[in-house]
Amino acid sequence: MTTTTETHGVDPDPTPLALLLLGRQADPNSERGVECPGDLPAASDPGLVERARTAKAALGNRVFILGHHYQRDEVIEFADVTGDSFKLARDAAARPEAEYIVFCGVHFMAESADILTTDAQQVVLPDLAAGCSMADMATAEQVAECWDVLTEAGIADATVPVSYMNSSADIKAFTGKHGGTICTSSNAKRALEWAFEQGEKVLFLPDQHLGRNTAVLEMGFSLDDCVLYNPHKPNGGLTAEQLRNAKMILWRGHCSVHGRFSLDSVNEVRERIPGVTVLVHPECKHEVVTAADMVGSTEYIIKALDAAEPGSKWAIGTELNLVRRLAKAHPDKEIVFLDRTVCFCSTMNRIDLPHLVWALESLVEGRVPNVITVDPETEKYAKAALDRMLALP
Ligand code: 13P
Ligand code: SF4
């Protein structure tokens, strides 16, 4: 992330990104996978747009390109559908005729697409280093250890796991195996309502903020009903009594992008732009969401701005690619980025036109690059958890 001195927070021109070299320096021990093989054309190649068009046209209905709202403009241009993580999961499942699903998003989304698509379909992630730091904050070993701690405290039987979509397939499988559901930022309340019909407590993974914000601001729980389980401390840093008294056991994970917004950013923008409406994503800290006027998923943010009055003023607390696109799409409204510092998601940004062109041209040549495959055992349980989410009322 870099900083901008531009007054309204939305940088009119793309800021050069301090990204890792293409396909290099991935952490092999994390969810992010391995190096991207093959030679990649340079980002500045003006022929790339034409090459992407040609390759996409050659593939026709054999390929379906999904683009998350945080993707770069140059990538979104080639997406057959765009959406938040819930919509993209549903869209991936609804395209059984496409041989290849090219997922322009991050690793956990591509895994979910693989789980929800048929065995005949292959899911391609154009850069394997497009991971998610939040998903990396809960590993299968840590979560299994946590369940042992809950079992020792005598509460595992009364606890239902609810895992945010932003988690690895292993964590989704753990969730399915223990009778829980997946949620996204657009259905977290419904998922929690369902979970509290099944049990007395919820173990919410891995985003503490989405869990706390939903439980306290939408479900009527108090902050005292929530405890924070720290996987880096013995017994999560909690006593058995604290665990027994809690309704919401929140995993100590967060989004490094949304974690940057602070109460100061909200106060500062209100002072700077009188009459501004502050709209933030629920991955923001509790104090930020509490101080904001509105909260919702990326899809919700887009709809709110579509419905907004001309001349209205908005400060948006979510990833910058989306905020910048919204500002361009609504020149009749004043739309600024909530914070004064640039806030791209660096892993979402790893998918760029060179990677997309490389993936599409590889498919045209009969090679299927960067296939994301979840093993059958993991898939079985992860699918159970995802299906529960898709069946939520
Ligand atoms: P949604 O697309 O569900 O709003 O989530 C945002 C996000 O951080 C995805 O990584
Ligand atoms: Fe992960 Fe945050 Fe990036 Fe979403 S915005 S992919 S939660 S790091």
C-alpha cells in the first residue's frame, strides 16, 4: 500500500503498485500456493487488450470469467459476471456448460468455485499468488486445536462453527464436518440466526470483525457475549469459564485492507465533507462500523450508490479499485475513499491483464494453467457447509 496526498482520497490516476514480481515470492506454506510458471507478457504491452479479446472469442462458451468487485478495471472489462463472493459462488455453480471457470479473485474463491462446480469443469486462478491474508490467519491445525480446547471446556457439543467465505477449503471442511455453515458478508446475519437455532454458541472464523459486527449490531448480542480466541496463545488465551459464558467465540483474524480504516478516518471525513454519508464494509473494525452511517457487502455498497440521489456525498470504506470505479460511474455524486491512504488489496491486484491473457491463451493452446483442485474428502465436507449457506432462507 502506498500513500496519496490527493485531497478527496480517491486517486484520479492509478498509483503504481508496489506488488511482488509476477508469480514470484509466494509463501509455499500458506494458502497462496506456488510460483506461476511460464513467461508473462509485460503489463505495458498495448496489444494485451486485443489479445485478451481474441483468446476469449476463440474459447467462446467453453470459458466463463468471474470477476470480484475488487479486481482491477483492466480485468473487470473481461469478466462475464462481476459480484461479491456470495454472488460469484452462486454464479460459478450455475454454469455447468463452461469447461473452464477463470476466477479473477483470490484463492479461497477459486477453491469454493471448484467445490461448487462439476468434476468435468476446471477452475483456473490466473496467478496462484493471489491469496488472502485473512484466510491465512486460520490453519486447519489451529482450528483443530481450538476444537480440542472447546471440547475440554465441555462446550464443543453446544457450539456451531460459522466460517466466513474468506477461509481455506480445509476450514470449510472442518465447518461442514461439525455441522456448521459458511457465510459471506451479505448473509452473515441469516447464517448466525440459523446457527443459533442449531446450538447455543457459535465459533466464528476467521474474521473477528464480521462476527462481532453482525452479532452485536444486527443480532442484539452485547460485546460481553463475545470472546476473542487467539490461536497463538495456549487455550486461545481464554479460561474455560470465559468460553462457557460466551455466546460468540470470535477467531482472532482480520482483513489487512479493511483493518486500516479507523475512527479518525470517519471523524476526519465528516469534518472535511459536511453532510457526507459514511458507508463501510463489515470487515472494518467495530468502532468504525459503529461510527459509520451504513454497513454492507460490496454488492450492497454498489446498490446503495446506484440508488443514491444526485448531488449526495459519500465516503466509502472498502477496497480502492471498487471505490474508484464507483466514483467514475457516478459523476453526479461525490464519492470519496474513506481513508487518505491508498488501500488496494495487493493480492486481489495480482490478477492483472498479463496474467489473464496468459491464462486465456494457454487455454486456447490446449494447456490448462493454474488449476485449483480441492481433494475429494475435503470437498465433500466443505460442500456440505457451502450448500447449507446456499440453502439459507
Ligand atoms: P464481499 O465480496 O463478500 O463483500 O467480501 C469482500 C472481500 O473482502 C472479499 O475478499
Ligand atoms: Fe482478503 Fe481483505 Fe483482500 Fe478480501 S480485501 S481478499 S479479505 S485481504
